[in-house]
Amino acid sequence: MNICIIGTGFVGVVAAAVYASLGHTVIGLDVDLAKIEKLRQGIVPFFEPQLKELLIEQQSLGKLSFTTEYKVAISNSEIVIIAVGTPSAPDGQADLKYVVASAESLAPFLKEKAIVIIKSTVPPGTLPKIEDVIRRKTQVKFFTASLPEFLKEGSAVHDTLNPDRIVIGATDPFVFATLEALHAPFEAHIVKVRPESAQMAKYAANAYLATRITFINQIADLCEKNGADIQDVIEAIGYDKRIGKHYWYPGFGYGGSCFPKDVKELAAYSRAINEEHNLLNKINELNEQRVAKLLDSYKDRIGGWQGKKVAVLGLSFKPNTDDMREAPSTRVIPYLLEHGAMVTGYDPKTVEVAPHFIPANEHLSFTEDLNAAVEGTDVIFSLIEWPEITTYDFSSARNKDKTQWFIDARNQFSPARVSEWGFEYIGIGR
């Protein structure tokens, strides 16, 4: 099939490379010439395992190309996928301006019976609006569908090639048949639903996972007060098949480009349809408060942050990505600086982008050298579980002339092991 993917962000580039690897002819389209030129050179504007290699390979095979010209990209495409950003509007709901602009621009060049797919995260009810926009600028017969993505940054290529399920939101049998054939090589379960259900499923999935994180954090807070260990609690409840052991992450709350945004948007959407008295609004509130609440409690335990030399290890929102959007570090570090600490931030992938999120100053520096980051520290903050961090022997950073604290923000270390290194251990709910 000939496929055009509009948008060269994370979702668009991953989808373009993967569909091309299945033998389709794919054109990536974006109005930003600088981004297009970099992608043509095999330069990916973000870190994602396996993606650069796949991108270069498919371009060398002639299955993948990039352009800024709508006519070139759209006119021969049987499938057009809109994968542009949907930033939050001032009222908290998804801003559809880039989706609408894409629809307006593609409409004059649509091929007869082309399928226009929205892969961007959008609220239910978006598809009819986009159909109206396209109809105003074309006379050809076209179809629409919703094809939400359920990727995890850090494993997006693997997730796309090995999906848990493919969700197709449509109403026409031709669309279902075409998209089933497109995704047949994945050998995944295909869920065929109405577009509104597909769009709601994306929000529901992320909101539920955010709820699990928020819930276990609330239980961890109780454990702090009663002598229980949250890791023991997770093990005990995990044997219940209705609950499971997976995806319990006590810590500093959820972050990244999807969970915070999607929960806030779903909460704002609920308010807009007069369903504001719900769990979604509270989840967002609790997550917003999480970092300051924990850091305030640690301040009392370590005797204040003023003058303390602190190593913050892990600046991205999760391992295997350089994405710092809504990362815990973007709240932890400003808090520490505000309270008089001197901070060194370490991460194996984000040092170049970190200053765009947290400007360096005389009390803040960034490094890719873990040894340098922890040297002479009063507090070591293991914030994100990069393997470079979780496998490091921190005994080399021990200064026996002073008390040093080790804050295990993801419960990745054995308290006994940290004590053997000579640090005072602080975990989450332990």
C-alpha cells in the first residue's frame, strides 16, 4: 500500500519506519523543512532504541521517504495517517488546531477512496468534525477511521511490531477490511469498534495506568506511617489474578508526554460535559502535589536542603528515552534549588536537552559522568531506574566523615545493600 503519515513527531516517525519495514511505500510529511532534512539524513530528533537503524534501513531500501509537499505525499496515497500533536488548550482539553490544519491541507489532493486516519490522541466526536473540514475542499469519495496508538517510549519500535492489540475505530466495512489487511502481519488481536470507542479507549488506557500509579502511591504513604513495606504489599496483592503484580510503580508520580496530558484532558473533557465530580480530576490533583509532598518530608529527615550537595540521577521521565516532558526531575531540581541545595543532574541520554527544561546556573550542572555526579555528595537521589544507575556500586561515593543520604525514589535498591555502602536509606513506602 501507499501510505502517507502527516507529522514527524515520536508517533509519526515510529509508524512510518515500521509500516515501511512491512513492505509498504511510506512518505512522511511535515511542514518543517529542517526536520525533514534531518530525517532524510537518518537523524532522529529524539532517542528511541532501534528507531534510527530502522529509519536509515528503510530509506536505503527506497520504502521510506520524507517531504514537505502535500501534493507529492497525498496524491498517490491510499492511506493518509494524521499523527500530529494535540497540545492541551487553555481549558485543559485537547487542542485540535494541528489536526484540523492537516485535514484542510490534505483534502485537495486526496485520491478516490482514500482512507484518512487519525492516530493523534483526540476526544470522542472528533472524526465528524474532520470529515466536514475535508468535504469542504474535495469532491472525491473518502473514508475516515480512528487508529489510536498505545506505545511506550523506550520500547516503541518493539511495541509497534509486537502490539497487544490493534484498535480500529470505523463504521464502513471497506475501511475495516483494508486496515485489517494492513495490520495482518502483526498477528495481533484486532478490536473493531466505533470511532468514539477507539478514541475513548486511548484515554481510558492511559488514565487507568495513571490511576494504578496514583493508587499505589497513596498506599505507600500509609505504609510510611504504619511500618508496612509497600514492596511486600505489592507482592501480596499481586497473586490475586484480578489485580496482578505488573505495573505497580510507587514513587514520585507519573510523568512523560502522555499520562499527565491525557489525564488532564480527560478530566477537562469530563468537566465540559458536566461530569466533573469524578476520579479523574482527583488523580491529576494528587499527582501534581506528589513531588513537593515527598520533598517536604525528606527535608525534615535530612535536616534541611540548604547547603546540601545533591546528585539527582535520572532526568528523563523513564529509562531508554531522552524525553523530559513532565519528568520528576523537572520538579525535583527546581524545588531543591529553591531550598538552597547545590545540584548535579546525571543522565546517560538527556544532558543536551536538560538545559531546555531546567536552565543550568551556578548551583546546577549536568553531566553524563556518574562518578563525577556522586562525588562529595550529601544526598544521592536515584530518581529513574536507568541500568547505569541501578547497577552502579555507590560505595565509591561514600565519605565516612559525614552522614550521607540515599533516596531510592523507585525502590530499585535493597535497603540492606545501601546501608552496607554506609548511606542512610530512604525509600518509598518502606
